[in-house]
Amino acid sequence: MSHKSDRSKAGWSFTGSNGDFRLEQPDRSSFLYFPLVNEGGMMSSVSPKLHGQVTSGHNTFLTPPISVEDLHNSRASRNFWVYVEGKGAWSAAGNSARQNAAFYHETADDSLLEAGLLWHKVTRESKELGLRAEITSFVPCGNDKVELMKVVLTNSGTGELTLTPTAAIPLYARSADDLRDHRHVTSLLNRIYTSAYGVEVQPALSFDERGHRVNHTSYGVFGAADGGAQPTGFFPVQEEFIGEGGSLDWPESVVNNLAPRIGEGGGIDREGYEALGGLRFAEVTLAPGQSHSYVVAMVIENERIDVPALMEKVGSAAAFDALLEENKTFWADKVNTVEFHTGDHAADEWMKWVTLQPVLRRLYGNSFLPYHDYGRGGRGWRDLWQDCLALLIMEPADVRSLLLNNYAGVRIDGSNATIIGQEPGEFIADRNNIPRVWMDHGAWPFLTTMLYLDQSGDLDFLLQEQTYFRDTFMNRCKDRDTSWEPGAGSSLRTAAGEVYTGTILEHILLQNLVPFFNVGEHNNILLEGADWNDGLDMAAQRGESVTFTAFYASNLLDLSRLLITLKERTGGDTLELAEEMVLLLDSLRQSIDYESIPAKHELLNRFYAAAPNKVSGVRSVLKLEEVAADLARKAEWIFDHLRRNEWVESGHGDGWFNGYYNNDGERVEGEGAGGTRMTLTGQVFPLLGHAAAPEQIPAMISAVERNLFDEKIGYRLNSNFGGIQQNLGRAFGFAFGHKENGAMFSHMTVMYGNALYKRGYVKEGRKVLDSLYSLSANFEVSRMYPGIPEYINEEGRGMYTYLTGSASWMLLTMVTEVFGVKGKLGDLLLQPKLVQEQFDGEQSASIKTIFAGRELKVVYTASGSTEYGEYQIHSAALNGAEVTLQRVSEGAVIPRSLLTALPEGEIHLLEVKLA
């Protein structure tokens, strides 16, 4: 085996303190890709061989849309060719038939990846040719839909080299829908223009689901050599560039060094062909050690591109370098709002990439990266609230308005819109008008809002007014409103036709009260379309989600306590609710028997009949204490019900909660002749809230360790159920150990760790989080760049990198649980749960974060033991001045007023002594 194959096992390593890392021979690991993106809507991905895609949305791909398999199977890439006089064609990107054929031979190129916060550089060298290429890629911050690439060619040999360079980037220039559907026909729409610096395509029409529309979007590839020199010719048509029998990885025009048909200055247009950003640059002779550089820009614009203005802005090496530095600063500033310092520098640097991931999901949604080859962009309802968890820590100033807008997606039946539009507060029922309800959706908004209230103390937010979403679906998508028409608007109206608004508190209560009555035959909340696990989507009639019944119950109890706090803080003792909602607070009028499933259904149907996609507009004034008592009664009933009926006794002396019932009404989890069936999700939510009694927790941890923990891949999402479970969900059609069927699904693993920390099981929680970090960072197995994957498969490979809600939960857990920097209705609560190995050699650990609108650096220093449970907060000093701490059972509180009195725009030092 050659030395190159051996080196493919070496992992990446961090090279500084800003998340920068390097990886030798990156092209010897399949499926690697890196995100390049900006706030303006440019979304790119790039692999070590410069495969990937460039797009600004589902209907506007500059390069061909790809899936992860295309990273190694497609011949199309951001290629940059060099014809070396006397030696032939070589790809600076590593994408030539000759280089691919020699890939496992000792003559293969050497390559090195260096990357940082959204910049990517690959250096490739051919010892045989004595030629080195350094290609740096990034998307400039700001609103321009541009990706830039700088290529530096260096003579690394001992003799002169005469080179003819050619950039060759396929210009797909249309919707992803056209990749298979009328691929050739849509190429006939292409209008291809050449100018002094490159090739531009503006198709005449767009053929996609929106209809046959006149197209205005334009796509281009432009470039310049050292000193701004223009290309000497152009290859705008793909088939002419590759030649008869040729291909993108062995094109005739390069291999035979043919002169382009269109010469310097361009000005010749073509129509009706697959386009190529083919730019031929002047022949150059390099002495040993001499370099020559080229800048290439890939652009998507709403109209024809102003090429002179573009090239003035980006078309030189100096402009490229300045924009790159600006970009590095932009992303560093965004990520470094939260920084960790522990005894493990690599883990601290890894957390920078985790911190970036929620931002990436906000920008990409759940699409437009190679593994995420589905959807048409945007985020779903759950994503809105999960991503806000991280934003509350990273960008808290923006969150209040986001939360307020999000609540406009709630329907009066307690369900919600499932697709989020591009504008704040814009909602869509679902793709193609599919009637579907995820039963967990109503539970997340309160969790996120409660974090906001704790961080801010802004109880007035609960009394803000917001509209409700309305469309043709009603009664949790079981019925259609035949009176509703799309032109009627998407806001709920009163019987008089006026837009109805209710408080945020009303929205929250509605989302948590309706599910309480929407139960199946075992008196747990119906699974409906699915819950958090989208793969449990085939039990809509009789399926029940016990795990989210526990979540809703915890919400009801926390809401009950919040109402009492609201009374204490505001002095008010009433709240107003839509009169129809009072039905759901049954104990205020006529209590029903919660053991009676028919009674619950009858009450819910009365509510649907009272609010049939419209309301009267009349509000009832209710006593806060009475509403709080009703919520607490419901919560306690569920806790008792779950502990009595859903606890699984194990023959090993431990136990766990059953999480589900299938569509045949059968309990899903337990020990039987077919083996043990257990889900991690079913344990997380009883632990995360109040459903799991303290005495049950050790048994649950024991059962998880025995049934779900695997040294190779971590904490599995479920044990092996066997069979395809057609009565539960598509997840069980997946091979066991992959995706939602028994893989290590990062989101639920992190939430399990969070729950353990919350319940005081710090050593166990630490093991969970550390397993995720260790698995992700073990490049030899995970084969992924720094960060958290969506899941780790049976072989230990990290899958679906970058876009995962688990990053928000990891960041939240590190800040609020591990470092214990959290809010308590606006005040700062310090409750560190650091363990020995997280302190450095000076017995310190620190975090920089934002609280009360101020940047704080909280430094914990231990004078004695650094083992959790053996230290307590002894004292604290803020900017050198001792702080009087308010001692509470869970830690120490610093009043918000003390922090808001500090000047803005500075980092304030909070030194906390542990003893």
C-alpha cells in the first residue's frame, strides 16, 4: 500500500484559536464537503476536488444540483485546467481522467486542505510536473450572490514551465426540477453571452412548478489573471469544449490545447445549448519558484450582470484578499459571541464549529447541501423554535421579534403551519397542500419562549397580541373549511370578519391544552402524522406518542407555575382568553373525568364546533390562580398516568418508559420473545421535564446504557425492533444502524445529555456529550470536518453534516448546564456543573457569552477540588469589584440590574471562586 493511502487515515488538526484546521490528503476521504454561504442568499458547497454546487434557491442553480454521491461520481466541478507544454493536461482541482486513474499510484498528487470559518483552500502538487496549485474559495459576506475562487499556480520544479490555463465551470442556470424533467428542452431556453471577462447565461424562460415564465435571473462565470488581465478566449458551449467523445474530466479543448472559437473581448452570443463558464487565459512561462494567479467569480443576479462593476469589485488578487479578510472577520465575530476555554483546546475549537451550525441552518434551511438533497429550501415549524435556542445565546437582540412573528403560525385548533416562508411571519400549510399534523409541534414554542423569559425577564412578552394562522385545514387537518378561499388571507377572523388577535400566552395555552384531550385508546396523546421522529409516520389512526405526552405534561406544569409568577411580578390576577378556549379549562366550569377517553373526545369536539376556523371575538376574563390550578391538575394527572401505565419493568432489575403505541394499538417497547424494544426518545422527555420520578432515573440510565449504548457509535436512537414495522413508520424500513432506525441520532443524544445534567446526573451527562464529541472528532472513523452530524451510522461515519438542530442543543447545554450561565426570569443564575477534566492547569475554566445585552467573560477558578459535587460557588467579582450573591438552592444569582448598569460594547470580567 502506498504512503498516500496510509496518510488518508490522519485526521484534521486545529491550527490556531479561530477554528482554523488542516487536513492532509482530503481527497482520500469520500463524501467530504464544506459550506460557503452569506446572508444575501448565496449557498454553495465545495469538496476537496471542488465538486459541489452553487445556488441561491431551488429554482436558481448556477451549477448542476447534486447529491452526495455526485461528489465522487460527477465529472462536473469548478475545474481549473493547466496545459503544460510538453507534458499535457493537468487539473488544479484534481479532476482529470489521468489524475483519477493514477489516484492509488505513488505518482498521485499531494494535497492539503486548510479551512476556517467559511473559507476553504486546497493546495495540490504534482511532483511529476513540478507544479503546485493553491485554490482558495469563499462567498463574500454581504448581499451579493457571488462565490469567489483564487487560483495560484507555482512552478515547484527545477526547470521552466510553459502553461496554458483554462477555467471550466458548467453553467446549469435553472431549477433543480429540470435536472431530469426536460433537461434538454430547458437547455434550448439558454441565451449565452460572452463579454471581455467571461460567460453569462440568462435563459429566456423558466420551466418549473411556477409555470412557463419569462426569466430574468442571470448566471455567469468571470475571471481575470494577474494585474486584471482579461481572458484571451471563451468556451461558452459545453459540447464544443469537451469535443466529440470527450468529457468534462478529459476535454478535447484542453487535452489538445485547442484555441477557443471565441477570442479576446468576447461579444459573440450563442443560444440553445448546455453552457459552460469556459475561460482561456494567456500562455504564461514560469521560472522555478515563480507564481501566477487568477481570480474566478461565479455570480447569480436578478437581471443581466454588470460585468465591469463586478470585476472592479472582485476581479483582482488584491480585491480577493481584502474581501477574504473581511469575510473571516465577519464570521469570527458572529461565532465568537460565545467562546469556551477548558482543559481541552481542541474541544474548545470544535465548539466554534458547533456554534456556527445553527447559523448555517438558518441560512440553508434543510436543503442545498449534498446530503440534504431534498426540500425546496426554508425551514419547518420545529426548526424555527430549535434554532432560536441558539440565537438566544448568540444573537439575543433579534429573538423577541422572531418569536413574536413565529406565533402567527398557530391555528385556532392548536396545530400550525408547517412550512415557513422567506419573510418574517410568512407561513404555508405544507408543500402541495398536504394535510398533515406533527403532534409534537405545539410543545416546542413554550420551551423556547421560557428560555427567552428566563434570559430576558420580559414577562410583558406574554401579553403581546398576535394573529392566528388560517387556511383550508381545520380540526387538526381532519376537516376542510369549504368557506375559505386562498384569496381570503391567512389570518383567523371573527364571525364579523375582523382579523382576530390573542396574546402570546393565549397561543401557548391553546397549543398545550388541545393535545391534552386529543388522545388515543390508551389515554396518551395521538401520534397523528408523526412526532419529533418524522420516521414514525405510519400510525396516524391509533398510534400514540407517550414521550410527547410527557413533554406536554411538563409544559402544563411549568405554565401553571409561570402564571403564578406572572401574578406575583405584575400584580394582576386575571388573564383574557377567547371565550371558546374556556371549554379546554374544564375545571373552571364542569370538570371531566380524565380517565374517560370518550369524555375527552366529546369536550374536544365541542371546542372544534365552537371555533370552526373562526372565533366570536369575545374574550373571557379568568382568574390566573384558577387557570394555573387547572393546568397543574392536568399535568399531575398525566404524570400519575404515565408512571402507573407506561413504566416498563425489566427482567434485569431496571426499567424505562414506553414511548409509543403503533397503529394496531399495541405497546411498542418492552422485553419479549423477539428481543428488547426501547427508544431513547421515550426516555429523554420524561427526564427533561417532570414525568420521570427521581427514584426512576437510575433505572432509566441503567436501561439506556444496557440497551442503547454502543462503544462504536454511541447512544442509539432505538434498539433493533426487527422487521419493517409497517404499523409504526418508514424509519424501520431503513437498515438498522442508519438514520432514524438505530443510528446515533445527535439531536436526541444531546437532549439526553441535557436532561441528565438538568436532573443532577452530571457524570452521566458528561459521558453522553463527550461520546458525541469523541465520535465526531475521530476523523479516521467519522470522516467529517469539525462539527456535529445529524447522525452517525453503523460504521461510525458522520452523516448529514452541518444542518442539524443538535448543534443548538449542544450550545445551549454547554452554556446553561455545563458552565451554568443561565437566566432566572431575567437575573443571572450561576450553576456550574464542570467536571475535573474541563479545568485547565490553573484550575480554571471560562466562557464568554452575552447576557442582559452585555458581553461577559465568566471565569471559574477552583481553590480545592475540581470534581463536580465537591465544590460550591464561594464568591464572585465583577470587573474586580466583589459582588453580593443571592444564594438559592440551585446556585447563586446576580441581579440583572447590576449587569445592565455596565457600559455596552465592552467585555466584562466576572471572576467566580469555587471552593
